[in-house]
Amino acid sequence: MASAEVASLQADAAAAVAMSFFEDDDPADVLDDDDSGLGKRPTMCRSLFLYDTDDSNTEAKDMVRSKLTDGPGEFLYILGNAEVDADKGFTEAELAIVVQNFLRVVSECEASATELRRKDVEGRTTVEYLVRRQAEENDFMEIRVAVVGNVDAGKSTMLGVLTHGELDNGRGLARQRLFRHKHEQETGRTSSVGNDILGFDSTGSVVNKPQTHGSGVNWERICRQSSKVITFIDLAGHERYLKTTVFGMTGHAPDFCMLMIGSNAGVIGMTKEHLGLALALNVPVFVVVTKIDMCPTGVLQDTLKLLTRILRSPGCRKIPLLVNNKDDVVLAATNFVSERMCPVFQVSNVTGQNLDLLKSFLNLLSTRLQYRQSDPAEYQIDDNYSVPGVGTVVAGTMLRGCVRSNDSLLLGPDPLGRFQLCTIKSIHRKRMPVSEAHGGQTATFALKKVRRSQVRKGMVMVAPSLKPSACWEFEGEILVLHHPTTISKNYQAMVHCGSVRQTASILSMTKSNLRTGDKAMCHFRFIKSPEFLRPDARLVFREGRTKAVGHVIRVFPHEPIQPTTRAGRSKASKEQRDEQKAAHAAAQTSTTSAAAAVETGTAASTTAGSAVAEGPGATDGAATASAGDPASAAADAAAVASADGDELTSALAEMTVAGGVPSVKGGRTRRKRNPRPKPSRES
């Protein structure tokens, strides 16, 4: 670039600043013209980055900071884009100055800019950049992608290749690193919800590196070096594990869905089921066709034709886009969420063909929803553990708000529909200790003084300001996707709503019977325990091959029975203890009196026996004594027992009549049994 040309451009800066660029347009309106972050106003781009002045630098920094703060932390920006063809692009001399100033402003805003593509039209060039905030060491952007597809479509193999940085050998080497159970390694089929991560730094480079020792990856190292982390939720493809797949799609709240299709097998089995589930839950879908290295060309073309016809059907209404280069990647990523576009990738896990295009697409994905930290915290639990030395740990997703260590949240509902206050000891994200967790992030909490038996999947932790309440019954609007016969009143099926998974019964419907394709309002009631639901939440209603989708219209709060206060229980127990002590003292007094009376009667009996032995003259008195004294002693004891109301004394009296003689020794009552007579020699 000639120095005279550069000098002339800088000399025009004073005249450009003197002009009023915003006489007709308000600067805020100009910034808000493009919600997607793509610069479309040529005057704005030229005034911000072409002329290096104090005012233009201030405006440029404010623009970059506002887009980083208001958005998910990254945005796309086109240098040279314009509504008028004559103003599009820059010359070679202008582009050098614009790029230099743009990169300097971005770096001063603690962000990084990565060039995505360039376009040359009639000697003028436009450049598109990805601007991403440089995340702190313990903070990163998180995108959740659910991986679904038919069995043997290559889901686990694809994730093993992406996350471990090594290609597959064609015999299942890559997938062995992801399996969690022994039977999964033996059969090669995923039966549980697996998780793995792929990290990107601020420049868009992959952080995951092959491990020289061991088969795992260091999650903590990846998260510390990454500005964006893609969390893959590996779901089961076999029909037997459909319940697990539905729970992963509803309970783990994925942002996007990656549908895997084997090119040699085509769209078969559970592929349509998983596609319909993603569409019902309103999750954007992109397709990855695998095994193209071993598939004949004709079979691959037939698979793509069938896939295109399904995506364009009235049930899907998608626009398939075959991604073959980086321009297609940028086009698919910028129109993926807001438009009906469905990108289709053709990859090979053995040769690595087109894997770079898939990684570039994942790098450009951004969160669909925006979360505010000022909202009350809400956290749904999808798993729980008992860690030695730590205690009970729950895993789940932050739906909104912000949670910090030592915060107190309400945990519930329990089987009675109550919520208890618990404190969070520590927080981990992707096995990395952090101080707080925000909405849209997955995290694990260590809880204080909570047993694992008190926690189950489907429970929530919410801020006390929300005043949560559980519900046994709710109303929902459902659409029956498939049912072999008819659905009527009292029909029971499994309801999936967020992390809630429980059988519910239909109490009433707006129609007498429901068949495939019918839509109605239904009144549900849970079978086992109350749950925490929110209106407008998506739900899936299934039982065997029966499938229905819908959303919650209204919930009926359940008022739990509150237990007595701690102070009330302590006072009542103290009064009971005083009464028990008084009764015990009275029983001891009565027992002592009864024992003394029995001993007196025994002595009288002995005297009467000796009188009988002395002679017949004493028979009358002895008979009176023998007939009267023991019985009178027992009667006296019984009278004392009845007077005092003591059951123990009554039992002692009965023992006396039966022949046993009780004695009181050392404050304890003992029973003296009659000695067993020794057998005589004659017998």
C-alpha cells in the first residue's frame, strides 16, 4: 500500500469527524438495526474503523462491549457489508486500515477476533469475523448438544473421535473411551446417558488434545483453557432404552440435537422416532451422515434423497443444506436457530473427511436462550451421588438465576410435598471447582446435612422467594402422535416433563376418546408422589408404542401437612417424661406394699401349719388362717393395685395367687419360684 494513499486517507479524518454521521439516525437505532451482530451500515463501519480518531475509537469500543454484554459473549461482524452495492467492501488500502483498527479495538475490549471468510466483488473485499470474549479461568460458555440416532449409527464413535482427537480404526476403538458399563463395552451399545466435552479457546481452536497416557481426557484442564465448551449428551439408540433417551432429551435441557444416520443403513429404526421427539420439544436439529468411506456412492445418494424428502415433509418443514465448504458452515450457523435451515454433514470417522467442517460449525453455535442473573434461582436435579468425604452431591441444570457457595435453597418436593431448606457447600462445573453457577449451565452441588435417600431425580432447588409448591394434579394439552387403539379416562402412562419422570393417570378429558392425531385437554394426576411443575413446560406422554406431546396449562398446588414445631415436640416429650417418672414412683411404692403384705400372709400360713402339726385342737384356727391369710394377702395386693391403677402390682398379685412369691431387693422386683421336688427312690 502506497504511503501517499494512506496519508490522504488519514488527512480526511478531520473532515469526516466534522460531519455529522448521525444527523438523521440515532446511534442506538443504528446499533440495533442488526440483531444478529452482522454490521450492515457502511457509514457506521467506515466511521468506526476507517478513521483513527478519539470519537471513533470510543464509539467502536462501546459497540463491541454492548454486543458482547447483551449477547451470549460472542457475535459475528462483517467489515464492508452494506445495503447499497456501490458502498460494499473496501479497497486493498482501506481494508488494511480497517482490519488493523478493528483488531486493536477488539483486543482492548478483552476479546479475540477470528477471520471466517472473505469475499471479493469487483475489486472490493468484505471480511467476516467471529468476535468472542476471552473468558476467565473459571468461567466459560456452555452449549449442550444431544446426540441421537438409530442403533449402530456411529454416535459413540463420533463423540470419541471429536473429544479425544484420534481417528477410529474401524473396529470400535474410539467408542470404548466413552462407555460407562461393562455390558456396554461387550455389546457396543449405549444404555445410559453419557457425557463428554469439546473445548474451544477464544480464537476457535480445539483445546482437546490426544492423551499419551490413559484413555480419558482432563476435563478440568480443558475447561480452564476454553472460552466455549460443547457438552455432548450421548443417548441410547436402541428401542429398549427409549425411556433413557426421552429422559436425556427432556431432563438435560439440550440446546441443539445432532441426529446421526449411517449412510449404509439409511433412515431406519428409531431415527424417525428421535427426529419427531426433537421436533416436538422444539430443539433445533442438524444431521450428520457417517460411514461415507465404506458406503457405495449409489447407496449414499439414496440415503441423502430419502433424508431430504423427510426433512421437507409437512411434519418437519425443514430446509436441508448440504455442507461442503466453509462458506456453507457460516451460512448454516448464522441461520440455524432463527430459520428453518437444517445443515447436513457427511463425515468419516476413519479417514477424518469433513470433520473440520463439523468442528467449525460447533464452534459457531451459540446459546438459544438468554438468562438474567437477577432472576430467582431455579435448579433441576437429574442425578445424585454419595461421595466419600464430601457427602450428598446432586447434578443438574441451572434453569435461571445465579447460585453461589453457601447459598441456602429450598430442596423438594419430598413424598409429602414439602420443601426443606439446605445449604450448598461447594459447586463444581465439569469437574472444576467454581464459586458460582448461572442460568443455562450444568453444575453439581455438595449439600450440607442432607442424606442421599432424601434426594431423587425430578426434585428441584429453588430460591425461597419463589415460595414453591408441589402438585399432585395438573392440566395439559396433548397431541397424540401414535396409539394403536384409543385413549380413554383412567388411562395411565409415563409423563416426562423436564427432569420429572413419573406415571400419571388421566382423570378427565375434553373428548371421550383419543386416537392418533387427536388433540385435547387432559387432567392428570401423579401416581406415586407430588412434583414441581411450571405452566407452559413441555411434556412427553408415552407408554410402550404410545406417544403424545404437549405442554402444561395449569397446575393445582398441593398443601402439605406441616409437622409440629421443634419446641412443641420438646415440651410435650418433657411432660410425658414427668408423668412416666411419677407413675414409676407410684408403682414402686405399691409393689413394696404388696410384697410386705404377701410376706405377712406367708408367715401366717406357716403358723397355721405348725398348729395343725401340734394337734387336732388347733385345727379350726389353722384352717381359718390357712384359708384366710394367703387369700387375704392377695386380695389386699389386688385392692392396692386397683386403687393405684398400676398394672405391675396387679401382675404381682396374680403371681402370688399362682404360687410364686415375689421379693423386693435393691429396688428391683424378683420372683422366687417354688423349688422342684426331688424324685424319691421308689419313683
